[in-house]
Amino acid sequence: MSVGIVAMIVLIGVLLVWRTVKDRRSGFPLQDERTQRITGKAATYSLHIGLYFMIALLSVFIVGRELLGYYLFNAGDALVASVLVQSVTLLVLHWYLERKAD
């Protein structure tokens, strides 16, 4: 599991650096009003999706403990999953909203 997480972090980092270098070479400004609006929308949506995901994880955590008598997963895995869900959701939504017409 930890190898997959490290691979995902490295892949996302490489993609972000590649995109930043490509944008700087093109000569276009990196931030404008449209980009700020898209980033704001993507951040808001990913925050809500991440919060709902955490509520679902918490519910599974509580139900597993109370009904089954043991934890279905540990809290560290849940924390890592929450961070990954929010990060990947932000990247996907930003990419989608950037491609989509206003």
C-alpha cells in the first residue's frame, strides 16, 4: 500500500512540474481571473466530496466497532485515504473545469 502511495505522490509531482514548465515556456500568465475562478470551484467541490468521504469512513469505523466488535481498518489508513481522495478530486476537477467551456 505504501509503495502505491509514494508512486502516486511522485507521479502527481512530476505532472505538476511538467505542466508548470510547459506553461512558463509558452509565455502565458500562470494566473488570471478565469484560472482563479476555476481553482476556487474545484477546491470547493473537492472539499465537499472529501468531507462526505470522511463522514462515510467515520460511519464505517463506528458501525464496525459497535456491531462487529473490531475495527475494519486503522485510523492511519483512513487518514491517508482521505488526503488522497481530496487531492485526486481537486486535480481531476481542476482538469475537467479547465477543459470545459464556461
